[in-house]
Amino acid sequence: MPGVVSNSDVPSSNAVVPFSTGAQEPVIYPIRHGVAGPIHRLAISWGAGNNLRVSFFGKPDSDDEIGGKVVEVKLSADDPEIESDAERRRIAYGSVSPFAHLQSRRNSVSLLSKISPSPYNIDWWEYVMEYSKDIKSLLSSPNTLPESLFEDPRTIIKKTEDPTFLKAAWELIEIFYADKESQSWLPERMVDWLADFDSLFSVEQVTVHSKLVDFQEKLINLQSVEDDPRYWQSISSALALGWLDTVVKMLRLHGSYNLDQLNDRETENGLVEAVAVLISKMPRRRPELASGMLGEKYMSKPDFMKSWEKWRAQLTKLNSSAYWIHCSHHQTREGLKSMLQIMLGDVNSLSIATHHWIELFISQLLYIRPLSVGLESMYSLAQKCIQLKPSSTSHKLVVLMMGILEENTEVVLAECSRSFSPWMVAHAIELLTAGSDEADFLLNEDRSNLGGISIKELYRLIYAQVLSSHPLTWQIAPIYLASCMKQGMALLEILLSSQPVHNNNLLLKILEICRLYELDSVSTNMMKVAGVHHWKQGRKGLGVYWLQQARDEVRLNRIAQTLFDFVGKSISEENFKEWEGLIELLGADSRSAGSLDFLYKYRDFKRSLQRVTDGKNFDACQQAVDSLISLMKSPSTPHRFWLPLLYDSLKLLNWRDRPLLNASQTYLLLNKLQELSTARLRPNFVEPILPPDALSSVRLALGTNLGRAILEE
């Protein structure tokens, strides 16, 4: 499936899955092979997926034997966060059902609305959000920590699960592209996102989360937390990001709450409590508050604005209160005043309290622009925050965030492709096109430089290629190939045709896939291949069965010729019983079994002939006669079997009580014997192995039976 590697940066137009080979630093993979040097020969070949097989061969020893070893090198092209193959397969298999369900809904909506190629309507984003919810449940860590029954009051950061870049990127795309409801409360949505994933930025620089974690480790050794400047810095940082429950919990650790100090520090405690109450009553424009989340929720814009102005007035009133003069604890006074400035939206205070530009960006959305809707002017705000808080632009979430804020779908898609797995790109496209006609046109437009396919189909083909390269995931690749209108079905036929057919369970799976996607020709070819394979391996019954299922008349007739040769050499011997099972399988339908129906009829003749006993069972004799006449009349009975059949029937022709064959039947057999004399003159006639007097014995028996039959009639 991949295109041809070239030295140009321009994608190959002839490639099914084009790619660019720009100049990059080579990646060096050290290999430990354990073969004693010197290496005599080296062989390199591709394995499954992204594995490279390197074979090392030592020099021949005295016994002319070559020692060596094969080593598989895994090329790092997958998401490094997902460590085990089992976890990748869990996500891959878990996402099939939501993806297929969404495609089914798309087809239904398209048929109902008769809109092509864009099936979107006003409710489409709701379907996409259901799909996104199912995907996010897969990306959540399966090993979440259980909640403790007893909460430590000095625990300010609770760890529930390890965040991943993959889930962070997915939720970020969902917020800005798919979730229309969150557009009206975007600042709060970003607060929730950063609360879950701020720790991911700690790898490259200090963040609010890392500061809180460090302070929590030192908290156990602090007697008076309000005397430590790190306490107030941590509270201010958490407040800037809107983590209100953490802020109030930390304020409750203030020494003025201790019963032995309450009377001496009443004014100080009152100020701390006043700030804590204001924080707890902060207006929040969001549909609901999770358990333990502080603040007062408002859905409508007028109600929120009214409450917001009232709350800001209370902050201003407290900030200008005379009680600050009576607060003797300097750190408390300055720390609380700094917190008030943060809630009042002072840019300098927000800048000091945050560490990363994304933290500053979200804090300004929360306290300065709480009514922000959509992406309007957000990119310019982000640029200003980057100037105040420069950071590495190589961070995958930073690049993704800038692409989203810049409203550049191509950048977002390219970053998903570069920094995350093909799984991410193939599935996130559904979010990018949720209700957006511009993104839908961009990703569904057929492009000549991609071989006439769209960007959406390209990335689905890439992901299907990854699935197809592994024996445990190829079964789900057809789901994605079938959604590719241009090249998907052709590649699906190639994928199914390349599967081994020696395993019946695997073959049944392939046939089921062919049935689902109406690939009758592929199904027939696979059954033919299976039939030939089993026949050559000595599994005659399975071979004939699959050839019959494929209705392969040509090969069945060839098998018939093979069996004819065997039967022709031993037709009167008892070892023909070993073929009875195979003949039973063939059936009597000549349309599916070709000339093999002769063997089926011959089996019935032999069985009835074995039940014939001298002078006792007339019904069995008559049945044997009927089988003989049927065989001699049948055009599928080769000429070389006529004389052996008559020779086996001597006991019927010489029946002592009465003639079993009437005159017309006897004339028929005599005519066949006459035709046989002519057929013997042909060069390709096969002479049966019979006693020398077989022909004369048959002629005598037929003549005797004819006379008896005429007399009886």
C-alpha cells in the first residue's frame, strides 16, 4: 500500500497512500544480536507492522554449519504513551463499534435529507458527541485509583488517573469543533480541560500543577503554612486557573482557623473567611457543577452578567475595606489582596500567578473575558500570552492548540498525524467535520495529488494499513476500508485475498466479511483456493466440500478423473470403502459435483450389491438391478467402467430363481457391451484390470438371462 520512496519532497502521485520524504535526521536503532563475530552475512527484510527483520549469520565452522540469529527491530512510529500492544488493540477494537455506528447514522441521514456529499444537519453534532463520549471512555486509564473513604484535609491535589496526550488532544478538538453546547461556556470548559491535563506540560517546564504537587510534599513539615511564601503562591496559581475547591481547601489550612489562635487572630480569620466565601460564590457560566465543585452556576447570559457584576462589586468593596489595616499578619494581608486582584482580572497578577502561556490564556478567559464564544479573537489573545510567557513550540499540545485557535484545520490534522497515532487521525476527522461545511469540504474534496481521493479517505486508508499489518487486528480493517468510497473496496478485496485459507475458522471469517460487503467474487475465489489447498494436503473431504461451495465444475471434474483412475483399478475390490465417506460428501447433484455423480451412484450400487444374498433377499436384488441400469444409462458413467460393472453384476445375471432383468434391460446391456467393443479401438481408452475370461463370462450371463427373460414374458 505505501508509495514509492523518492528523494523529492513532493508526494508520489502514483502511491495509494502518498507520503513525503523530506530531509530529516536519520534515526539510529542499536541492535544486540549475540552472534560471535565476524559477521559473515547480513539479511534485512520487513516484518509485520513496523518491524524490521535483521538476520545475522556467522562464518561456517568446521562442520560446515552456519550459526546465526534473527532479530526484530521495532521502528518507533506509534504513540509512545500506549506502551503495550494489548492496550493498542483494546483501543482499536473498542473504537470500531462507535465508528461503525456513526457511519450508519451518516448514511441514514444522507438518505433522509438527500444531501450529498455533506450529510450534516442541525442535529448532526449531537450524534458526533455521542461518538466522542464513547471514544473518550476508551482513552481513559483502565487502572483508576479508588477514592479513599477518609479524605486527608491536607491533601490539595487528588490523583484519579494518569492523563495522556492522546485524550488531551481528543478533548481539545471536541471542545472547539464538535461540542456546540460548550461554545457558550468556553472559558469554564477550558478550565476543566486544564485541570485534567496541566500536568502534561510539566515535562518541559514548571506548571501550576507541578507547583501544587511540590508544595503538597512539603506541607506535612510546615507548622504555620501562612508564613511560607510558597503557600500564597500556590493558592494564587490555583485561583488563577479557576480551581476553586483547591483554593478554598488551602485557605482552610490557614493558622487563624486553629481554635487556640482564633481569638487573637479574629480580624485575620475574618478576612480569610470572607475571601473564601467570595470564591465559593463565584458566578460560573456552565450547565452544571460537578460534585465538590464550588461556585454558582448560571446558564443564561443576562443572569450570569447580573450576578458577575454584583460579585465583582463585592470584591471591590472588600478590597477597599478598612479591615486590612487591622490585619497584623503581613503575608496573609498581601496574599489575600493578591487573590482579590486575580479575581478582579488584573493582567499583571494573572501573569505572576501562572507559568505557562496556556495557563495565562485560560486565566484571562476566565476573569477578563468570561463571555468568550467560539474562536473569535482568541488567536490574538494567545499571541499576547505567548509574548508574556514564551515556551517551547515543539510541545504537541501547544502546536495543536495554536492550530485550533488559528482556525487552520490542515495544521490541526497535520499535527495529529505527526504527533499521534494513525488511529487518532482516522477518528478525530469526525470531530473536525462536525457541523462545519468548510472543514467538511476541505477533508472530503478529491485531490489529484492524492490519486483522486480525499484527505479523509487517505488517513482512513493509512489506519486500515496499520490494522492490516497485524494478524490480530486485520479483521477490523474492513470497517474502515468500506467507508472509503474510492479505493477502499479494491483494497479490501486485496486484503481478504491475501489471507491464508488453511484455517477453517479464518476462512469462515473471511466469507462472512465477503457476505457483509457483497464481495461474491472474492468469496468464490477464496473457497476455490481453500478447496485446492485441502485436496493437495490430503484432506480430500474438505477439498471437495469447498470446491462444491464455490461451484467449481472444472476442478471437480478433474478430481473425478483422479477418482476414476483409482476406481478403475480396484472397482471390484473391497478397499473402495475408504472412498465411501468422500463419495457421501459429494452428493447426487450433478450440477454442483460434475461427473462425480457417477461415483455417488456407484456407491449406492455397491451397497445394494453387498446386501444381495443367494436366493434370500429379492428386494435387495431388485434394488441392485435398478442401480445397475441407472449407471449404464447415465451419460456420466465412463465407457471403461461398463465391463467392470457388468462383471460385478454376474450374481444378478445368474440369479437362479428367476431372471432379475427383463428383455429390454438385457438388450440395453448387450448394446452397451457392443459399444464397448468400438470404444476399445480409441487410443485413450483405459483397459480395466479384470480376469481374462471376464468378457466371455458377461456375454454368457447376458445371453442366458435374455433367453430366460423371453421365456418368462
